[in-house]
Amino acid sequence: MRSSRVFRVGNFCRLRVGGFTLIELLVVVAIIAILAALLLPALAAAREKARRSSCGNNLSQMARGFAMYTGEYAGYFPGWSLPSAGQAPDGFTWCFRDEGGAYVPVYDEPCDLSHWDSTSPIPAVNKYPYAYCDSYFSGRPGDTPVRVDHSYGLTYRCIAIGIRSGLRDAGTLNAAPKGLGHLVTSGYVPDVSVLYCPSGRSMPPDIRGYNEVYDLSHWRSIGGTDGAALMYGDWSQHYLNGFNIAYGSYAYRDTHAGVWAPSWHIWGDGLSSHHVPGTRPEIRPRVNQPLFRTDKELNGRALVVDTFSKGATQDALDRPTAAYWQQTIELSRNIAGFALKHHVDGYNILFGDGHTKWYGDPQQKIVWHTEGVRDTWSAGSRQYCSDFSSNWFWVSAFYGHVDTSHQYFKHGSMAIWHEFDGVGNVDVGVQ
């Protein structure tokens, strides 16, 4: 209500106003709201542009780190800790020869027994070897080695992993570097903060259920962000079910590759019967190694990118993904990609020659891309194979007749990497 007093001066009345009417206040509030609505998107866009620039700076630091790493290691990119003696241990191979009823593991020639044969005497540990691949990271002389899991370590975002029956105190070896984590522990980038994009620092892990480290703030409880903290920090708040595991926010292409239900064996690595589709000259895949082991094999292709994963267990909208793996490929579009928790409409790309580039995806084609291999899946099929989170594939994706138009290729992560390669003018038009 308006309060007023009337003063009589001669024959005139003067009205003195003491405040605003309710309507006037509402008009002012409405104007402020309109201005805020106009300005806030611009401010948000400016903040995102700054974060994107910071993200690009991270990739530039990685480029310098890779240049130093490959210079010191004969052109080889970091991957993961190799098994004992530099080869797969006996428990790893699924290739056996029958010597009068004694089944001898072999690595350098075809085997007599198929792991698909339900009557085969091959033990389960050898029928599905990746589940039992015991590889270890030794750390410093005198350290108790930590086991490095094969399947979880295949994920593009994994930067550290350590498995043991009991967690040791801070100061003892608790985790091993994986993928981009090697740049930190080798001192080629200053700390793990380089492995987290400001737009995606709170992005959930690809495989959930192990109290994972996936946010830069988590490293405070570990005790630091440098290579020493990665390996010897206090991981007690993130130790669960025997695992210590950390994820960054970038996809690193040269994590080691694995295949499920393999039809080639250790002896078959690099044979012409298998290839990475869409590459020229053709790259021969090798089990347990990066698809592009050296800078010569990478040949300027995309190496690191803001993650395009859809999540192996839950998607960007926190919905379980497993149900989609027993439905048609087309329905996999409903799985939301993690770019929704990152830059949303595009990806920063680091190429093997060290330059970076922005790939715009305003229509979110990758976020809602199809994912998988085929339309028919049996109960219990390995849902992590040929999805967007890792270098774990059904072996059929590498068959010689598979090209970029084949369903084994076009629904998997290799198709996305191939699209990024085209941005860098590599493998353009290669089928």
C-alpha cells in the first residue's frame, strides 16, 4: 500500500509519495529477471570457453610429455605393466597342444584344442585367460608388487590401478601407473591435474563399484597429485574389493588391446588375417599391446580426446547400461555419452604429431551414437566388449573382411577414433 500525506498550500493540494507500488516492484523484478536470462547464458558460455581453453592446454602439456617419452623409449607410447619376464605367463595362454594326454601351453604355434569345445580338458583359467591374467608392477627395488588387472585396465580413462588382498600403509606401493598415468610417474607432466579437464572433473568412472578415484579432489585424501602419490600415497579411502583404481577425464587411445572369445592366439599376433579397419597402411593388432605401439604406427592419428565413453555400467544420466546389450543395436542410441558431463557439444583432440584441434558436435551424434557389435546377444554376454569405454573388442572386429562400413566396426569405438582421425586428415576415405 502507498502511504502518503496531503499538505494544503493555498488553494492547492500537494501529494507526497513515500514508496513504490506493488506493480512497480514487480516490473523491476521482471526487468532484472529478463536481463539475467539474457546475460547468464553468455556468462556460462564464457566460462565454458575458458574451461575448453584450459582443457586444450592440458593436451598441449601431454603432447610435450609424449614427445619426451617416445624420445626416451625408442618411439614407443606408454601402455601398461607387462607380465613377468616380458611375456604372458603360462596361466594366460588359451593355446594348448595335446602331448599324449598332457596339455602343454604354447605361444609360438597353432594349438590343438579349442577353448570353445565344452568337452575340452582345458581348465577354465585358460579358456578365458583375460580374467586370470596376473601381471604385476614392481615399483622400486624391495617393493611388494601390485597386480595390474587386464580387463579394468583396458578402459581408455584408467590412469592408475593396483590390486592386492590387503592395503598397505602410505609409503608402500599401492597402485601402478596405467596409460596416461605413466606420463605423471615418469615426470613428463607435472601431476595428475593435467589429466582432468575442468569441464569434466566430476565425471563418474566407466566401471562403477570399486570406490574409484575419478575427481581431482579425491587426490587430496591420497596425499598429493604427483607420481609418488599415485604409486605410494594413502589409498585407504578408495580401497574396495581388493582394488585401487583411478580414472582421468580423457580417453587415451593407446591403452593395451584385448579380445574376448579369441580365434587367434599369442602366436598369431601381427598376422595378415587380422587388421585394424580403416587404417592405411594396415595396422596388425597384437593382443595385450596398444593398437598403435609407436609414433610411426600412429602416424599422426588421434591419440587423446575428451572422453566419448557411454559408461560401461551406467551412462551419463546414471542409468544402467546392461539392459541394452540384449536388445537391438539401434536402441543403444538411448545410452547417453559422457560428453554430457564434459563439453557437451564437442571434443578437444590431441594428434600424434603434437597438434590439437576442436571437433564440434552440436547435434551430439557421438553422445547418442549406436554402440556394440551385433543385434543378437545371449544372456551373460560380455557387455564391455566393443563398447565406447575401452580397447576390449570381440575378435570379429579385426577380421580381414571387416571394413568401416561393416557392423562390427561402425558401432564400436574404433569408428569414433576413425572419425577423429579424419579431423586430422589421416585415413580420410580409407575403408
